[in-house]
Amino acid sequence: MAGRTILVADDDMAIRTVLSQALARAGYEVRATGVAATLWRWAQEGEGDLIVTDVVMPDENAFELLPRIKKLRPELPIIVMSAQNTFMTAIKASERGAYDYLPKPFDLKELVAIVGRALSSQRPRVDRDQPDEFEGMPLVGRSPAMQEIYRSLARLMMTDLTVMITGESGTGKELVARALHDYGKRKKGPFVAINMAAIPRDLIESELFGHEKGAFTGANQRSAGRFEQAEGGTLFLDEIGDMPMEAQTRLLRVLQQGEYTTVGGRTPIKANVRIVAATNKDLRVTIGQGLFREDLFFRLNVVPLRLPPLRERSEDIPDLVRHFFQLAASEGLPLKRMEPAALDRLKRHRWPGNIRELENLTRRFAALYPQETVSVQLVEAELAQEAETIEPPGQPRSASPPGQGESSLSESVERHMAALFKSYGEGLPPPGLYHRVLRELEYPLLSAALAATRGNQIKAAELLGLNRNTLRKKIRDLDIRLMRLPNR
């Protein structure tokens, strides 16, 4: 770090002296001041590689100065110190672009360590010395399995053939459907997706084909269905295996005759859409159970496309991790790296949630942990926490109520949070922890409720004690699209 200059601003001479000495011993050049005006002048003149500043200054509050500095020099890291150790102080520091916030009194070793991390993370953020070669691409990976997918997509792009995409939940079925549309002959038309598992069974026909005014109770005006919305483009029927039998019959008629009628309507409407369907079920088993029409299966399964689970393409994990870290960085999170041993550990994981699980994991590393390089120990800790929340396959669910026998949910969350805080040593996670943790808890809770009610949002809202509109908003915000629903 030789030649790196730290600008220190604090109106307390004793603190300025102690900080200057500690940073000088660590090999940095230090310039110190007791007023905000001098700090602002130095920043304007291009001085310094990093700023350490107190909040309360005699001439100006640092929170008023920070936005001007960040606008002038957006890549200059700023570490904020404050004796006003409140929640809002930490929030304001984060909102105004501070790299980190330290409440007084603090440990000098911790400050020097944060300075080192901030300076070492500057270059990747500015130079992007590991550019994301997959940026702008719809799919990521170089494995033989993905190369086969690419070849199939290339052959299908300029056709209107109906495609059936199969694969486990989280393998990227909608991404493939979007790629077929975005790079195909219908790219100028709309791409419309509907998830059969997330629509109440009694509303699916109306959602698909639209309805006329007065067609049923509550139909106060005509409503266009997804077929009409997708006119000239692509209609993506996700979780097609959860479509009710009555709707299957109407869909089969559309595929056979190329036209449909709205619910309550009499005039046939020509359908000019490409159909792409997807499922995480074995539809042949569903057919044997009498839950899916065999003739509809053959109409949809014109071109079958199977997406491999992540465990079958583990060689793609390094590319995926870099891609997800780059995406997180583009959203304002710190750019992270992963040590080779950590990547090897990820390759050995079974990934029951597939690519979605890997993306969520990398986002947690980017948002919750201060380390620039993710270690194998951190990966092990996160995977262990995940394992506690996933019921082992083939094992019956415990009949014990929460808090008896097996660990309760609150105990699992408590252990997870304890491990999180421990990873920061004497520091604290970045602000916004409450909402990040709440989001992680809401996703599985709402998904489980929707699965238990077979996608009936009215029943799920009652089960959860939520307003139906609130539940719908959360489904959109949390991007709950794929659910494994039990067979009847």
C-alpha cells in the first residue's frame, strides 16, 4: 500500500493524532484536518485515495459533505466515524455512499483492516479487471450439457415449432423460453408468461383466453387473456402440469384449430402465437394418474428440451459465480471474488435449488459479508445453514411442534444470525439487515402456503392472514414463479 494517501478529518486533535500514527505504521501517507472545508478542498484537488471522517465537524456535518464528494469522485472510499451510535447514523452513512461506518470508540486494528479492504477493492470496481464475458447473454455456461442446449436453441430460433422445456425447479426454464423469443423470428412481438401453479384453478381459463362482460360474477368489463396479449409473439405456459383438466381441453382445441373463444364469448378469435411450455414434473407419470391429457402432451411436446440440473454441469459454477457477483456489483453491492477452494466446495454441493439457489447464495455473500474474497470456511457455514432449513429427501416430517424435539424456526434463525455476526469479528453487517433477512424468510413461507393451497391465492391469503392484494404484491416482489405442488 506504499504511496496510498489517507485523508483524516476529525475535530478532536487526540483522535487525529492516534489515527495518523496507526495509519502511518501501516505504511500509508496521512493528511489530517479538523474542519470539513479543508477536507472538501483536498477532495476537489484530487488528493487522497481514501477518506476517514467524523460526522460532526465544527463547520459542516459530514453527512452533508459526503454526497458532494461522491458526486465529484464516486470511486473514492469514505469511512465514517461517529460517537452518535444510533441505528439512523448507520443508515445515513450507507445512504450517502460511505464504504463503512464505525461507531466510536473503535479498535484501531479494525479500522486499519477496513482501510486495507477498501483500498484493495477499489481497482476491481473501477477497472473491472475480470469483465463479465457473459454480460448481455441470456444463458451462462460452457459445459457440454449447455453446449447441446445452445445448439438446439440455434436450430429452433427461426421456427414456430412448439417447445416443451423440462427440468427441475430453478434450472432456468423461463430464461430459455425468453431466449427463444428474444433471438427468434417473433422478437418484435410480446413475450407473455403465465404460471399455472400461481393462478387459482377456477380463473385459469379466464386468464388464458380472456372473458366478456357479464361472463361470471365480478366480470364487470371485458378482459383480454394471455393469448390475446401475446398476439404476434410468444406465450410461455409455465408449470403446464398444474393446468386443470377443463383448461387443458380448451388449450388442446386452440392447438388443433388455431383459434379460441373468450369465456362467455361466441366469436372465434384466431391465435397467432408461438407456444413454449415448461414443467418440472414427469408428465408421463401425470398422464398415468389421469391428471394430464395424453393428446395435449403430444401437441405440446413437438420439440422436447431438457435442462440439466446444476449438479450435472458443475463445471459451469465458476462462470455462474462470477456472473452473479458482477450482477450484484452492477446493483451497487461490493464486487466479490471466491477463492479456488471455495469454488471446489460449491462444485461438490448437490444444489437442490439449482441455479436459483446458487444465485441467492452469491447475493448473500455480496450483501451480508465484508470480506472481498469468499473463503471455503464461509461457504461451508452458509451451506450448513441452508441444510438446516431443508428437509432431507425420503425422511418424514417431524410431528413435533416448534420448539420441541427438533430445532424450532426461531432457534435456526438465531444460529444463522449468530454465525453471521461472528463472521464480522468486532464489526457489524451493513445497514438494511432486517429487510434482507425478512425477504429470505418470506419467500419460503409464501411458497409453502401457495403449494399447500395448490396455487389458490385466496386460500393462501386466508391461511397467512394477509390481504389478497398484499399477497399478490409480495408474489411479484419476491418473484415467486415456480412451485412444486403435491399431486391430488
